Amino acid sequence: MTPKRSDQTPAAETAPPKVEAWAVNKVFGQGEAAVQAVSDVELTLEPGTTTALVGPSGCGKSTLLRMIAGLETPTSGAIRIGGEEPHVVARGGKLSVAFQDPSLLPWRTAASNVALARRLAGLPKDPEKVQKLLSLVGLDGFENKRPAELSGGMRQRCAIARCLATGARLLLLDEPFGAVDEMTRRRLNLELPRVWEGQGTTTLLVTHSVTEAVLLSDRVIVMSHRPARISADIAINVERPRRASHLTSPEFLALVTQINAALGIVDEPAA
């Protein structure tokens, strides 16, 4: 049965979409071997916002993201993106996904990897847009370099540019900075949100880092142990743009402590 929705009309292509999930469940396998990964998730992502999902390893965060991306189908319940089913949105190039592994084609240059996203989405060539995106993510001068000639951080920047190449208004990020060193990760945390915010996207981020979740998002959803349920929904009221100085501010540290408590991570009292 199709659930009632707040908006039956697909969002305008130029507008960031609202993402809605109703009573979403995901079970892998059957019978005694069945494993429930996600249980009765009700979630709304408001247009143009950035939401972070945090939770224990293996709890089902990535499974939920993959269902929103149309890469997995809910066992029950429904997901709509601007009133459309995820696979329809994905087929139209209106959403993009970035994983921990940038998955750039090694024989293509940075510019060619970004341009490929447009070709696969059935969009016309636009070298000017490709160049603009590479400039936005700080890859000026590296357009003709292949992935092996780029650092880990540069490859991830290229992957983000590729995500934005189709004009997608929904950006799904699954541990996108997990494979880079801590210094590069922090730099990307500070620089790249300005890129996708400037593009006007609704963004969902899966991360194991509570600090990263607070730094990047407008809202943090805390997931329980598997099967994933929403155990806390915390607004991040820290001014933008976020800067390195925010990391040590009392309000930032209080939010980190609140999320850690929701995750069951509590500092031991001093002896």
C-alpha cells in the first residue's frame, strides 16, 4: 500500500528535494538465516539541509542510505524523494552517491572521470561545467592527471566533483572521508561542505565520527544497534560557515557530548 505523502508532485529539477521515509524495514535473507538490518524508520530530510547518520558499526546506517539511493529496496515501507521513488530519481541523474572508495577509473583523467558522470546520466558534454567543478574542489591544474597521480584527498575531491556534475540535488555520502589521513580529512571537512551547500543540495552523510557529524550537519540522527532504529534526533545549531575554531567552542563540545551519550559513550568519572 502506498502511504500518504505530503507532496505527490515531483520537485522541480532545480530545487533540492525533500526525502521522506515511512515505516521502512529491511531484511536480508529468509527463514532462520534472515537478518533485519533496518526497523521501522520514519525520517524526513528537509530540502537543502545536511543530515548526518551516526551509530555503531554494522547497525544499518549504510543500508538505509543505499535504500534512499535506490541501490536496495525496502522489505516494507516506502521512500520518496521529491514525491518520486528512489530508482526513478537515480535514473534521471537527480541524485549522486559518494562512497569511502572514490572508485575513479584509473585510465581516465580527473576531468574525464567527472565528465563520465554526465555521459552516464544521458546529459550533454559540458567541459566548462566540468572545469568549474574541478576548480570548486581545488583541483585547478590537475585536470589531466590520472588517479594514480593524485593524493587520497585529491581523489576524494574529484569524486565529490563527479557527484555534482549531473546537477544532482540529492547528495548521499557514505563515509566519504574514511580512507584519507586525519589531517586531510579535517581539511576536507572544512572545505567541501561549502561546495555542495553552494550547489544547493539536500545531503545525507553516514559517518563514524561524531566530531565530523557535528561539523558538517544541520542535524544528527543517532541509530541504535542492529536492527537500525532512530534513537535520537539532535539539531546542530552552530553558525555557518563552520570553521576550525568551532571545534573547541563550548556549544560544539556540548553537542559532541550529547551525541556520544546517545550512542552510549560516556566518560568514566575521575578517580
